[in-house]
Amino acid sequence: MRPIRLISFGYLHLPTGPDGSPVPPAADRIEDVRDRLRDPAAARDILDLNGLNPRVQGVVLNTPGARELLANLADYADLPAGPSRIAIGCAGGRHRASGLTELLAHELRSRGREVEVEHLHIHLPRVLKTPNLQAEQETTR
């Protein structure tokens, strides 16, 4: 069986197409978790961590619907004519997408699959959604 490539990304960091919408990385399946999984960045103690951290992965995994989504993605990846690339995206790519990607990689490796992981935006600063948060962050620097 060929290796599977898992890619995490942040929609807010993607280039835009001619219609102005973000262009996600090429993949057999693109999973947009922005509306499916609660943003773990709301938990202040993990704000500056990313999805490589077990604490972030735990928060993501314990979000309602995450375990079912993880199982669905793992089963999909295991199909005989399954995908060669799965991309998972959230707003900024630091918490939900990267955490879920790491959890999926772990699950697929436990099933004997060879997995390659690429995190496109995990290294970028957190994306701030409201001016109040931005002002708050700037004053704490």
C-alpha cells in the first residue's frame, strides 16, 4: 500500500482564486473543520501552543464530533482505492487542523500505514479574529 500524505493548513493564510475564495492544497479529500470543531484557541492555556503539542491534541480530540470525524477519516484513508492525500483546514492552521492531522497520522500508523505529514501554516502566528483580541495581544508583547 502506498504512503498517504496528510496536510494541515489555515484558510486565512491561503492564496485566493479569481473569485476571491481561498484555494486549498490539492488533495483527494479536503476537510474543513472551521464549523465542525470548536476552536480550541479559546482555551487561554493553549493559545501559544500548536497541534504538535499533546495538550492541544487532547482538547481537539475532546471537542464534540472530533472522535467521529477522526474515525471517518481513518476509515476513508484505509479504503482499498483510498486517497493519497488528505488535507485538513481550520482558520489559522495552528490548533484544530494540525492537531487533528497529528491524531489521524497516529491512528493510521497504528493501522500499519506509512504516513507523511506536512503542516503548511503551523509556524505562523495565531490569527486574531477581533480588534479587541489584537489590541490585547499587542499590549502583552
